[in-house]
Amino acid sequence: MTTKKHKIGWIGMGRMGYPMAEWLVKAGNDVSIWNRTKAKAEPLAAKGAKLVNSPADLAGCDILFTMVSTGKDVEQVYFGEGGVATVTGKLPKIFVECSSISVEESESVRKRLEALGSTPSQRAAVPISRATQAPIHLNTRAPHRIIRRDTMSSKIGIIFFHHARHIFRLGHIVIARHAR
């Protein structure tokens, strides 16, 4: 069975972002990456990821994953100078926000993306944590769990299928933020 390879963007090469993006690269996906500290992304570029110069270079992705430290960082990489959402008339088809940010920050980002034309079926709040109660449990030595909640879950879930033991679906778009 052949599956379509999505053009994937990844922002954030920290302790959790790097291994998740690495899994995508190892699975043969077309992955473009950006990190504030370029040196942290260079080892993954050596393994086959494409290193881009700014988040704006990821505006044409099919699926954009973001895993940064704070809500302010999310706002910066999306809406700040050179942000992914600053390219006129071009947005990733699907935003997957994996940063562990507050419900309020997530809502603010969602509203700003809506104002730019992103629809609910194009956004997923999928915070990552090492805690087992979190919407995604990531152990860099073992497969993680993805907990999702709408029809987009199959599109996102299939990307991590080779690494996930369980895929759970929840209801409303922000419910995963409360599932912690």
C-alpha cells in the first residue's frame, strides 16, 4: 500500500521536537525544519531534513508542526517578523501546535489564524509532555501516544503510525489542552 508523502514543516528542535522530527525523516517524509538556534537543527539536516532560513519558508507546507517553549515563542514563529503566517496568501494546510502552552494562549493563536483564513479543520492543538496524563506522551526511547479528536486525526496520526502504540480521539478542538 502506498501512502502520499506530505510536505512537512517542523519548528523547534528541542529535547522532544528533535526526536519526533527525526522519526519523520527516518520514515522517508519530506521534512523541512527551522530552529531559533540553527546549530541544534544541523544534525537533523545531515540526516536528510531540509534546513530553512526562517519560519516563513515553511508557509507552503502541507502540515506544520510547532514545538517551542512558550506562547510568546509560538506567536513569534507564526506572526512575528519572518513568521510562517506572514507570507501573503500562503498558509500551511494543517497547523499542529505541539507546544505545551496555556489554553488562553492556544485560543489567541487559533483566533489569529482564523483571521488569516485558517479553518478549524486545519488546526490541531496537540500539546506534548513527558507526563503520562498529557495529550501526547513522548518517551524518546519508546513510542509515544497521540491523542487527537477530530477528522484531522487520521491525517496527523498516519504520519506517526510507525511510532505510536495508541491513537486516541477526543472531541472539541481545545479539549486536548484540558486533558492534561
